[in-house]
Amino acid sequence: MQIRRCARGNPAVVWSRVPDHTVRPRPRIPTRHRLAYFSGYLTLGLVREATAELDAIGGDDRHSLPVRLARVELAMAVEEWELVVALAQPLTQTAPEEERPWIAWAYALRERQRIEAARAVLLRAEPRHGARSVVLQFNLACYESLLGDFEAAQHRLKLAAKIDRAFCDDAAPGDPDLQPLWKAIGSPGGVKD
């Protein structure tokens, strides 16, 4: 097989065919790079490009934990709630130490109006993640609010605020899931000590 050389004498990576018309394999892009590209594309809202990066990952890497977590994020981004449940729920069994599948699974259930089921998922995750996860505590506050347990919702908001006060002060007043709580306690929102 012949390889063309570029001006500096290095093999030209961009050539896919050499003069004898044999196909030269393209260099394999490492999975960690593909995941970084995926993340960048998804952050920019370029779903098609993000999907292409995940689809380009082959072999055993396709089933690795980082790729499976990325697929959950993609499903969340496109709001395919049943797919989020299908992808995230098994991850809570195989990688329970990962917080994100628990949060995504519960959120997808909430989006399907299955509030009690969403609450149950996060209560199962709480022993492992509750002490350090502001999102878990905040989402539990939202679910308790929607279910009408305003005392539990206030308690969860206080726990979330202990973890990250700024997050709660920013998110709580405008969160529609907390509106039942604000109406019940006569407050426009916010976390009280």
C-alpha cells in the first residue's frame, strides 16, 4: 500500500485512497474525544451533530458507562421521556453510584405526570446521593409540593439550601412545580431558614 507524504514528510491523514486505489483506514477518533465533541454539540443545541458523534462510537465502547450516560443526556435534551426512562433506569442498577441516571429517571417520570413514581425514585437514591445532591433535594421539594405535602416540600428546600443556597435562591421562586407551595404558605418564593 502506498502512502502519500505531505510537505513535512508526515503521512497525510486526510487521504482515504492512494494511487493503487486501495482504501486506507481512517484514523480512529478516541471515544473520549467523541464524547467531548458530543458534549460541545449538545451544549450548542446541535442535536443531529451530537447524535452523529455518539453513533460513530463503535465496539465495546458503545456500551461503556460514559457513552450510556451520554445517551441519557441526549434523550433528556430532545425530551424523549420514555427513552430517558428506558436508558436511565437500568443504569441505576448497574451504576448506582452515578447520580445523573437517578435524577434523569425521576425527571422523565415527572414529565409524564407520574409524580409519585418520580418521588419514589429519588427516595431510593437519597441514601446514596441525598447528602450532597442539591438537585435531588430540590426535585424532591418540587414533587412534594405537587403532591400537596408542603411541610415535606419546605424541609426538602431547606436541605437543598444547605447544599447550595445560591442554586435554591435562583431556582425556587420561579419553579412552576413549587407554585402550590408558595400559594399554600403565602410566600412569593424563596428558601427560608
